[in-house]
Amino acid sequence: MVSRVRGCILLGLVTVPISSAFAFPPSFLPRASPALRAGAIAARPWQAAGVSMQAGRGRGITVEDVLKNPTFPPEFPFSPKDFTRQDESDDVVFYKQARLVTHIDDKAIEVLTKYYAETIKPGSDILDICSSWISHFPTEFPETMGKRVGLGMNGPELKENKQLSSFDVVNLNKDGKLPYEDNAFDVVTCVVSVDYLNKPLEVFKEVARVLRPGGRFILSQSNRCFQTKAIAVWLQTNDLEHAYIIGSYFHYSGAFKAPFAKDISPKGKVLKILQGGFFPSDPMFIISGEVKK
């Protein structure tokens, strides 16, 4: 069953009501485009504006605008409640069953693979966190890159990932510590999974620790999720807000230079058949930052 809530399309789960909408304070609004500064959106809390990515495009707002010149509050604006999940049972139980399926469609995978090919330098050592049986790397990466390490929750899935040179099974929601030495990687990737992290600042600081000077953290995000395991604030916000949330993780970790956001979604009217209807291909957004070293 595929359902929708404000934050994402749900993967194989039944929709249940969510609590009252989270509202960012006015100071949490990015000040990037004229539409954000002068329009009605800027006059209300971000959440209350209810701007979807599609509506945003129509008003001249893009995901790139969100992190061009954002305003962040002095203190981390989220509470522990924002990182709760509907299902707080041990994640090991939820991820015990191997899921050898893709969580974004073929066109979204294609543009992400192309982005990796164009932006990751040959010879790079790569860590793929929240990894699974496929990392969406270009097929030539085993020959052109250095080590390619996967870190995820399911050993059998990771064992099937032919793009990895090695892997480790770690629950980042239990222990945010990465089992690697300082300055071990040139690039860290994370595909459509940051919304499951309940200790994101801890993880972002660890990512910075294992990156070498000039290293980059590349997060790719779409609009799909397992609702019961996504953090509460994610389910109550839209694509533009998701980019801002991820940008805030970079900012408040204190370990990265200013991140940027980029929309690499499949272009044109790409349609797919889903439950008997036609829908646009999955969007794909990059939020990336360079480590401060």
C-alpha cells in the first residue's frame, strides 16, 4: 500500500493521523528569494504557509533558495519530541527483514547516479551510511574509486551490495559513533535516510570527524519514507522545509561550511504508473556540505 502524508509518500504502511502541525518560528525562515522576503510566505511561520515544492516552483521558490542565505536561530530550534517516532521499538527488529527493493524509482536513481559520477573525484574513499543492498553508485566506481564502505542496519542486505568493498552493521540511533578512524574518507553519502536519524547532530559531527580536509557529506532526499520510523518533524513538513531541516543539521553541528541544496529531479513530464494511476517521477534533492578542516 502506498499512501501520502504531508512529509512524504509512505512505503508499504497504513496512514494514521499525525499530531498538530509543527510551526517554525518566523526567525527560522530563510531569506533567499524575493518571494520568501516579500510574499505571504514570509509573513507566517514556514509550516503554516503550507507551500509544497510544486507550489514553490510556481512562486519562484526553489529548493536551491532555501539554503542560499538562511537565518538560523541562536540555539538548535528542535525539541526531543521532534525526534520521536510513531514506532519507538528497537530499530533492529524493524530492519531485521532484508528488503531487496529500491525505495526511489528508476528515474530518480538515474539522476542520483549521474550526480555522483559528475561530482565525486576518481580515487575517492567513500562511506555510504544508512546503506543497503544498493548504493546507487555508477557501475565503474569499483574500478575508479578507492575503498567504498557501507554502514547499515541489515547484514544480509549489505552483503548483497556489489558496489561496496566492505561493510559494517551499526544502529546509528543507538550509537551515533562511526567505527572508523579520523580522516578516513573523502566523501560520505546518505540516500533518502536522514529522516530516520533521531540523533542527527551526533551523526553529523561523527561524519565530519571521519572526513578528510576538503571532504564532503552528500545527502540525497526524495519524498518517500517508512512513516512509523521517520522522525515526527519530518512527517509534518514539506520538501522545502526538509532541505532547511537538513541544512540546520549542518549548521548546528558546527563542523561544516555552509551547505547548499540542489534540485536534480528528473526533468520533463516523467510519469510512472502507481496503483493504477499516473504520477510524476520521484523528486531528488541534494543537500551537501564541506567539512571545516
